[in-house]
Amino acid sequence: MSSEISSKPHVIDVRGYSCPYPQYFTMRALRTLREDEVLEILLDNLPSLEIVQDYARKHGCKSVSAEKIGDNVWKITIRK
């Protein structure tokens, strides 16, 4: 088992899922990340866009950003 931080982001694709599943999958993924690792979440559920970002901020993530990458598709990037 390596103690190195992954330089590649961890990616979860929750397109097609509605609340509460994007938040649930994000919560589970964040538990596995080490400090300074990055998680990218692809989603198409607008209410989840804000909820997932709020969750990450409230749980001490260093950086949270979102960008629209397609028609009704967003990518949230979180640095733990």
C-alpha cells in the first residue's frame, strides 16, 4: 500500500441519479480520499449541484468548484 497522494483525480459519475444519491455517493467517496486528493463528480441533477458543494464545504474540503461541461451536465471538483 502506497502512502503517496494520487495525482489523478478520483471520478464519480452520478448522471441520471436524483437526490439523495449524488450526495450519498459523494459522501462515500470523500471518506476514502486522503488530504489534498481531488474528487470530480459528474452530475445532471441541478438541485444536487448546490447540495453536493455545500456538503463538501461544510466538511472541511479545501477547494470546491463547479463548471458546466455540457447540456445540463456539470463537473464539481473537490480537493480534500
